[in-house]
Amino acid sequence: MAVFIVEKMLEHRETKEKRRQLMFIKSHMFRSDTRSLFIANFRGLKRPAITMARIKDASLEDLRAMRREADYLEYSSPEGMEGIIREYVKAQPV
């Protein structure tokens, strides 16, 4: 009985560690592969004016207001969108 309990505990610990490692891998992939996409997208926006610094410093209500503003996006120019599209293509596997 003790062997069974220890075995289950070890399985649970191993599963938990694998989930933790997967979270770190996903987090790293998201940050590295999509960071440039977000920055390019924000830079290309004419309206609303969104920046990473603004998001970082925003309160929950400010974030909700930014989300409502983002229902309609306007880009500065079609030429500016080319860089954004390239970033989307690079981030596609993510």
C-alpha cells in the first residue's frame, strides 16, 4: 500500500513539474516571438494610441477603456502595415 501511495505522489509531482516547465516554455515563446509583433502593431496604429508603457502603467479601468477604444483600429498608412504583416507571418507558428 505504501509503495502505491509513494508512486502516486511521485507521479503527481512529475506531472506538476512538467506543467510548470510547459508554462515557462510557452511564456518564453510568447514573449520572444510576439513581442515584436505587438510593438510593430502599436507603432503602426494611428488610432487608438496604444503603447506598451501605457499598458504597463494602466489601471484595470484604463485597460478596459483601451480595449473599448480598440474595437475600431485605424493604421497610419498601408505602407506602414507591411512591417506589421511581416511580423504576423513570423509569429504565425506561435
